Amino acid sequence: MKSKQWLLCLPLVLLAGVFCNLSASTPTQPTPDIDQLVQETMAALTAQAPADTPIPPPPTDTSVPLPPATGSISGFLSYPSEFIPPLRVAAFNVGTGEVFYIDTPINQGGYQIENLPPGTYHVVSYTMQDPYLAGGYSQMVPCGLQYGCDDHTLLDVIVVAGQDTPNINPGDWYAPEGSFPPKPRP
């Protein structure tokens, strides 16, 4: 009986011997130096390509361009009366001919026209009742609207992107009819 038991254990003994033999015969690999690997990788990445190697062009920008920034014009309103009637205040782009305007209620003392593309403008205010009665931002305004000031030439107003151009006061209500552009219609 003991010989049978020995025979049953023999495969296990042989298997254990093989396993021990394999681990003893397998050479061990040295552990790599991580710092050295990182340095070698970085050196390879930063190495310059040979002079005859073509350099690919930079990627094409496929982003959508931003709309141009805009500016604004603001100032004070007046009218030669005891009140200020409802007005249409218009900014005429000298370069493009575009017209931008706002309508104001009765007795509004100030205005601001926003979202204007950068450029040069002329500013005129019009009464809502009479399309020919207009007050412009002309040479008369800095002259003080006094007797002897008779130049009704509209002044250039420069609009810069991202900025307000203040103190543009269309107060020359004394210009002869037809001195200013016609009132813009909606």
C-alpha cells in the first residue's frame, strides 16, 4: 500500500521539481532606472529633425472669426423751447453711408447710440413731427451757438471699438433747411 501512495505522490514531486528548476534557470532582469528612461525620452522628443526633413505646416485655424467690436456715441439733447420734443437721433457713417438711430421720448435730456461699427460719423437729431426740423452736431456747437457763429458744417465724430464717444450734442437748430441729411425713416 505504501508503494501505491508513493506512486500517487510522485507526479507532485516531479512537478515541484520542475517548478523549482524553472525559476532557478530563468535569468532575472535588472529593474530599469525610471529617471534615465524619462531623460532619454525627453531628449528624443526635443531633438531637432535633420535639416533635410520637411517640417509640416502649422494647423489651419478653423475657428469662426469674432464679429468686429463696436462702440457708441452719447451726448445731451436740446431744443430751442421750454421742452425737448420726442427726437430721432441719427448717426450717419461717413464712409459707408449706413445710418443708425434711436428715438427718444419727450423731455429726454440725453442719448446714447450703441453698437456702432468703428468709423467716422455725423450726428443729427430730428423732431418726430417735422421731418425738416433738425439739430446737428456742427461747428456752431463748440462755438457756443452764439450770434456770429454761422458755420453749420457737421463735425466728424470718431467711433472706436469698445469705447463710447461722449459729449456729442446735436444742438445746432439754426441751420438753413437742407443743411443736414434727411431724417432717416424706419
